[in-house]
Amino acid sequence: FGVRFVARMLPCQTVVRAETAKIVAAVREVVSAVAADRKRAGLPLFPSFAIQFKKRYAGNIERDEVIKAAADAAQLELPAAKVNLSAPAVCIVLEVIKNCCCVCVVDHWNEYKRYSVRALQVCFVCFMVLLTSPDLQSEG
């Protein structure tokens, strides 16, 4: 599992202009689509969510305003879901790059180290070292 040139995978289900109204509409659309897919598959809706916001090379958009508006939009689509910043069931990822915003709903955002390939590679190597450790093999 060697990745030389990729540092992070950026999840993206839709891209809109970096304007609060368009981001809110995209969040509602993506969250409702994910909720519909989960219902169709017979899975329960997620009980909690968090908004992850990152802004790069964009100085014209207010972080707090977008987060509040996106959380309100998600709450409209999922009235039973609560905001949980420490251990959310899903994360609504908003990545603003210049004048575009990538919107995505992802599971296991914190567990997969925010999809950082390098961090996952280090975890994988540590796990493999533990598995091949003579101390563990002698105990089993």
C-alpha cells in the first residue's frame, strides 16, 4: 500500500459556486439523496452529523455563516439527527477552493483520519508490525 504522490483524497458528490445560498441548496440535495439511498437499502438514518468546513484561497465567504446555514439545511432534511462534533455518524464535508465548493456526506471521516492517505498508510504499517510481532505470535 504505497502512495507516493497522493496526500489526501477529497470526497465530492457535487460542486457548486462558493455562495452560501448555493451551498445550502447543495447540502439539502446531497443529504436528501443519501437519506433516500439509506431508506431504499433498509438502513437506518444516521442519528448524528457534523459539518467539516475547509477554505482554501477564498477570502469572500464567512465560515461561521456557512456552517450554521448548512447545519440548518441538514436539520431540515433529517429532523431526528443531532449535531455531534466529537463522534458523528456522518460528516458533511464542505471544501471551498477559490470560488467552488465541494459538498459530500461521508461515513467514518474521523476514523479514516479525514481521508489522509499518508496517515492511513502509517496506521496500516503500524498494524502490520503489530501483527508480525514475535511477542503477539508467541502469546497466540
